[in-house]
Amino acid sequence: MDENQCGKYFVNSDGMLANRDTGRPIPPEEPVFILRAKDKNAVHALNVYREICGDDYHRALVSDRIFAFLNFSASYPERMKEPDTE
């Protein structure tokens, strides 16, 4: 796993999502979509995303993330849920 990609963003002191390497926040007008490992649909979405990635490097990074999500779901099946449900 590329450590520059894992944990690429953080919440800065102003409460904004920012790039860990540059410190630059994501502008408020730029939409962000976050998938969490507990989302039952996340692995499927990541598989589709991996298929459309333009290069082997990024496909490998997404594969690593898929593996991490699958490990989470196996370790914590009680936490898995449909999006936006209790």
C-alpha cells in the first residue's frame, strides 16, 4: 500500500478536509464522496472504480483498499449496513 494514498486527506484545524502532503484544503464548492468500509455497497463500487482507473498503479492502490474493506467486513460483520440506515 502506498502510504501517500492511504490517509491522503485529514481534517485540518479549520475543520476542512485537506491534502496531507500539501496541507491545501479541498475547496468548499468541490463535492466530495466518501465510501466507508461498513457500507455494504462500497466494495462493489470500488470494484467498478478499479476497472475504469487509467493506469496499473492506481488500479493496484484501489485493489489494496478493496482488500482492506473486505478484511473489515470479515472482522466486523455486525457493523455492515446499507447506506443511510441505522
